[in-house]
Amino acid sequence: VTGVQTCALPIYSIYLVGPMGVGKTTIGRVLADMLQLEFYDSDREIEASTGADIPWIFDVEGEAGFRARESRMINTLTRMKKIVLATGGGAVLADKNRQRLAKRGYVVYLRASIKQQVERTSRDKNRPLLQTPNPEKKIRELMKIRDPLYREVADLVVDTNRRNPKTVSQEICRKVKALQEIQDDKVATKKAGNDKPGKEKAKAKAAKKEIGRASCRERV
């Protein structure tokens, strides 16, 4: 970790989900630097623990073998306290991964257009699923399956189209801070015995307007 903390420290870890080419690793590093937290990339951690790159794992063990390794790594990394984690594009496919991400930290869905995904992955040979004659078609197929899962698990959705990593990271900081404030208010209200349905409904409406799609789930 380097630099100076320029963003309020979150209560929980922050997990970045989203498709290939959206910039999860780059944004994750910038965000971690702002927060003065450790950064991890689940794909890189899998490679380090395996001693082989992702394409090799796909070739030898198939996608099923890779997903099994990915689930074990997600479980290990999400047990760590207060980190920024960039997950692989397909990490949300497994129900147990989604449950662990949702329960153990704030999940941010980094969204990008199909065009941006194609542009950013066109020269990357380290993505086995895109080594096809028509990568754009494959990306569209993947997004049809994965987009609902990204949205299901996400506390926040942040657009990355034509935006630099610093700007995106600053938006994540603001929105995570807003989420924490809502949770703090909810806890304080319950303790005071003033947890009235009408008040909670108004707060939920204000939260949605303030930060977009957000859910204040209980964390473990």
C-alpha cells in the first residue's frame, strides 16, 4: 500500500465484480491506494497458488476445474478483513461465491458497454473464453447470463464507460460512505426503538436517490 489515504475507510472489504475488460484490476488498485487497504486480484492469486497461468489451467483442468479453484480462492480472500478484491468475470456464476461476497463485504458491480469490453479485450490472449472467431458474440452471450447475477449480488452499480480509474474510484468511495451512513442510521434507530415502517421506507427511498441501487444487508 502506498500513497496517502484520500477516502473514508470502509467498515468492510470492497469486492469488485463485472465482466472482462471493465477495469476491475486497474480500478481496484487505485481504490485500494485511496483507502490505504491491501489489494488482491483473485485470478492473480489463483495463478500464484497454482504456479500456472489461467489459459494453462483451462487447458489442463477445463473450466470446471478452474471454477473450483476460483471458489476456494474467493472463500479464502473474502475471509480477510478490509481489503479491496477484484474478482474474475465468472466468479458470480457459483451461488456459494455470490453468498460469500454478499455477506462479507460491499459488492460493487463495475459496468461497461459491450463495445468497451470488446475494445479492452481484443488483444488480450490471457482470456480463454474469448479465444473464438467472434469475441463480441461470445461477450454478448456471457453478459446475457452474467449481468443478472452481477446485479443480484451488487450493493452498488458503477458505470466505467470512458471514465478514468481515479474518477470511478472516487465515486465508489462516495457511494460506499453513503451506504455505511445508512447502515449506521438503521442500527441507531433500532437501538432507540424508533424503527417505524414509514421512516424506514422514506430512508430507503432517499438512499436509492442518493446512491443508485443499494441494499443495506446485514454482514457477518
